[in-house]
Amino acid sequence: MNYKIIKLSHFQILLLPFWYLVYHYLEPMTNWLVFDAIGMTKGEHLAEALWFFIFEFPKVIMLLMLIIFFVGIVRTFFTPERTRRALAEKKTFTGNIMAAMLGIVTPFCSCSAIPLFLGFVEAGVPLGVTFSFLIAAPMINEVAIILLYGMFGWKVAAIYVGTGLFIAIVAGWVIGLLKLEKWIESWVYEIKVGSNNLDEEQITINKRILMGYDAIKDIVGKVWLYVALGILVGAAAHGYVPEDFMVSLMGKNVWYSVPLSILIGIPLYSNAAGIVPIVSVLIEKGASLGTSLAFMMSVIGLSLPELVILRKVLKMPLILAFVAIVGIGIMIVGYLFNFIF
Amino acid sequence: MEIKILGTGCANCKTLEKVVMNALAEMNITANVEKVEDIQKIMGYGIMRTPGLVINGKVVVSGRIPKIEELKEIITKYNN
């Protein structure tokens, strides 16, 4: 048994350089495949579209696998229980900043939004701080970060993380200032949260690594099709749709494009893997960065299914306040980036 | 043995139930498996991530679906 584990880890060490080699030579390999092996002519629409897909799809999937693996390991150290303990009785603002950052690394699924909300409130985490967490957790998504990095470079990825944190911190802080506790359903306060000592369990490093592999299987298995479709749309648009197609709709000089994109984004529900390639097409065809960013944040940060789930614990005015405050935050970010770039 | 599966009806909760049933069948163990979907009762176990697995009153898993091998180990450990 032990022997098997040692063998496995030797094999694992070889994976990283292998990954690097493939990633490094992906572009020349694609060139060779498209222009030599298949024999297409550089500059032709179909050739460019094919090249784009053959290069982008493995690149993005490889980036995803590598980073999801490490994120999966990091996440084994951040349980909601620990996050709750760190946030309980925290002062506002410092608490909002911490909550937003913990929202990025703590494992979160919107299906667990209710138990998480109840657990936080019960432990004395202030409402505004809880919201900073609930806003950051879905909106700043690791898959989106990786895709943005892969398609636009680290600057756009950093802008996305930075503005997402900004919105989560400020929106949570405002919700805290407004003292909206009266709009929490009253049964929330009557609930008796039990205790368990689950988070005391010690996880071995071997198990954490295995959980990293599980994260790859779980997340990449779920999103690869969306990535493929998104890039396929991108590849098709790459060669065929005119460059300035989106300028009149989502260009920076169309003043209403930011709020309109946000409104359209709320009922649309997609995971980050599907929306980023589409956003990349929008930008390539003349949509401005601010408008596209606002659209993306609205789609993944403000989703109708999550609002329906939250409605169980929050009364309607608080849901609306939440949507309005986050929406305004996204709008400010959208206009700001249209103004700067 | 008393087994409870905690979850508000999400896809993962159903998957966990399936894995538990398979593990029990493979181990030839008869157990009383109950699904708990009421959020107030779920919170009584103090978990913040669903699905949760409770064996003989003790929370043993929350927020993930263990592999069947791991689940068998867990069942053996808490079955007494």
C-alpha cells in the first residue's frame, strides 16, 4: 500500500514539467498542425478560425487544470466553519474586507447559501459582513480568473479581482450601514444551530493532494463543454464577424450600454466558463472593456436562481436592496473602466 | 445503524444518497437511511455545507461526496 503511494508521487512530479512542455510548445504545434499537416493558407478565414480553436481550447483547459488543482488544495485549508470563526464579532469594514477576501478562497456553492447564511448570522457575523462574503463568493470565481488571464492577460484578470473585491466590500458595508436586519425572515433568529466537531478533523497532505485532483475532475469535467462552445463561438466570430460589429451596441460612447448590460445579465444565468469566452468575442468585436466587465459580473454575480434561494431567509425589500446596491456597484465599475480605457 | 442524509434537495444530496446506498449494499449492512430536507432540522446538526451525512447522531461528512471506498471506511468506523 505504502509502496503504491510512493510510486504515484514519483509519477506526479513528472506531470508538471510535462505540462510546461506542452503548454510552451502549443503555439508552434498548432502552427504545424494547421498550416503544414492540414495545409491551410495563413490569412484565410477558415484557417484563422481553426487555428484559434485548436490553440485556445487546449491552452485554456491546461491552465484550468493546473490552477484548479492548486486552488483545490488551498481550499482544503479554508472551511466555512473556520471562515465563520474568523468573521464572528468582527467590526464592520475590516470585517467586510476580510469577508470579501475569504469569499474568494472558501469553498462555496449557491446550493449551500442558506445553511451558510444561517450559520453566519447565528455566530454573530454582522449582516453587512455576511453580504460581503455572499457577494464575493460567486462573483470572484477562479474559473473566470483563469479564463480572463488566458484570453486577455494578467492585467484584465487583476482588474476583475480588484473590482469584484471593491464591489463586495463596499456593497456589504453599505448594507451594514443601512441596518436592514429587520428584513431578515423572523424564523432565522429562532433557529437553533447545533454544533459538531467536523472541522477539527486532521487532513493529511496526501489527502489534500487527492482533493486537488478531485477538484480538477469535478470542475473541469463540468465546464469543459462550455469552454469549448464559448471558444467555438469565438473562433467562428474570429474569422467572420466584422471587427466593429459591437461598437454601436456596447461601445464606450453608448452611454446606456452599462446599465442595460447589467439588466440583461441578471436573468441570464451562466457559469463563468461559458460567459468569459463570449465576453472575449464581444470585446474583440468592439464592445468596451467596462461594459463587457459589467455584463459578466452581472451574469455571474447577480443570478436569479441564487436570489430565489436567498428569498427563503430574506424578505423582498432586502433582496431588492441587495440587487440594487450590487447593481450600482457594478455600474460604477463599468463606467469607470469605460472612462479610463 | 441510523444514517441521515442532510440536504435541501440539491443534486449533490441525491448523489450522496446513491453512494451511501451502494456502499451499504456492498458491505451487506442494513441501516435505517433517512433523508432530512427540513432546513431547521439540518441546522440542528450545525453544518454549513450540504450535503451532510450523519451516522448514529454524529456528523461525519459535510459539503462533499466521498468516494465509495472512503465511505465504507467511514461507515465501518462509526458503526457500533
